[in-house]
Amino acid sequence: MKELVEYILQFGNLNQQQIDLITKKATELEVRKDEYFSEAGKISVQVGFVIEGVMRVCYYNNQGEEITKYFIDENNLVVDLESFNNSVCSSAYVQAVTDCKLIVFSKPDWDELLHTIIGWDTIVHKIIARALMQKVDRRSPLVTEDATTRYLTFLEKFPKVANRVPLSYLASYLGITQSSLSRIRKNIR
């Protein structure tokens, strides 16, 4: 719980009573490798904070190929925001790549925090803004760089993730085939 509180306090100030309410509403959840935290076609009903492990957001394209959009590792929130906020069916899957430990909030508890804690909405907006900036920062190089540079950039930005995810997921994220990724890895060793 300490990790979550430290994370939240980066985005705003809370008093002890507010922190106590947040921790009271939070529950711990284990998501086993390959299990889904949320699924396409269903409404996302919880917000999670990753304490341990790596998750990925993925979807299936028109050809039925599985595409990894991004990875979420420790000390980051995980939620299908559009589905969660608007109670609409998700278009993506959030899946555990490794065994994961999360701190989660149900939709009613999250809404209660929004209505009870003054300034909670501002903190949440700052967290979302940072996450969106990170998402853009992650995706932008994938459009403009060659495959080797994309892989090296990924290693530089996410050194704790690279060796914890299957090559197929990493290749999908980088927009290349698994055999191309294997060649790139062999050539840079």
C-alpha cells in the first residue's frame, strides 16, 4: 500500500484522513500470468495499481492478429479509462504478462473517493495526463524509427520490462515479426 500512497502523493497533497480513506477502499488482487484484468467486449469495472509484475494492453486487428499496444509495469495505474469512466464495452484486453500483484479499486469505491476527497479529481487528472504523455512518448518512435532503433529505444526506456515479456509480445509492440526481432537481437549482441 505504501507504493500506492507514494505514487499518489507525487501528484498532490493529501492529509492522513484522506490517505486512510484511500487505503480503506483499496484491495489487493493477484492476477496470474495470461489472465485478464479486463477484456474487450466487457465494461471495465476496476482501476488497478501494479505493485509487482508486467501487464499489457492488446487488441485484435481486422486480420485477427493480436497486437500489443503497450506494457504496464510496477508503480503505474492500469485501467481501460474510456470503458471505466463511461461504462462502455472495452475494445482492448488488459492481460498479465507475468504473475502480477495489484492494488485495485472498484468503480463505486473510486467514485466515492472522487466525491469525498477534495482535490482527488485534480490528482487523478494529473495521473491521467502523465500516462497519456508516456503513451505518446512510447508510440511516437514506433512510427518514425527503423526496427533496430525501435528495439534499442525500448531497451533504453524500459530496461526492467524487456527480459520479462515474451518475444512475440515485444515484436508485436515494435511492429515487426518475431524472426526480425530475433535477428536484431542477434546482431546487437
